[in-house]
Amino acid sequence: MDIYNTFKVAMEITELAKKYDLEETGNSSPEEIQSRNFAKELDVIHDKLLYLGKFSKEDVLEKEAVNTVSVTGLPSYSKLIVYYVYEDEQMALVEDTAMNLHLIPLEIVKFNE
């Protein structure tokens, strides 16, 4: 698996889903309902691509960690949940406290003891 491309595509799907995820109002039009349903379907594809949520693999870690060095969009020593470690690429799929996903170098991940 090319985790770099997979992650990039998953993030593009997330951005697309945000465009269609309209806030629910009491009297939604059929177009608004269809738009929200489309956003939900995009979220499912996102989770399938990254093996998250109900599509998690057996080797999902869900371990707490911090990053020892800042990377784009992620200050150093941010609290993280590590979902997967990709040994071949030396990368880790992590989530920050704002629930944003990041693909970061494994060498900067420090697991909590």
C-alpha cells in the first residue's frame, strides 16, 4: 500500500465531505438531506481507506503518544493517539486532540509509558 497517496486521498475525501455536510435544520429540503447523506457516505469511504472506526484492522494500536518535533499543523509534544505504524515507510497514522489525522515520521513519535 502507498500510505502517502492513500492518506492524501483520504484527506481530500474529508474536505469534500465538509462541503456537503450541511447543518441540520428543523425543516430540511430534499437537497439538504441528500447532501448530508452524501457527506456520510464520503466519511465511510474515508474510514475504509484508512481502516478506521468499524473498518479497523486487528493491528490497530490506539496508543497514547506525543510527537517530539513539530511537523506541519502539529506543534511539538502534542497529545496523540497512534492508530497504525507503517514500518516499511517509517510513518505513523495519528490523531490529535482536535480529532485531526496526521501522517508523521515514526522517529518523532514517543509512546507514553
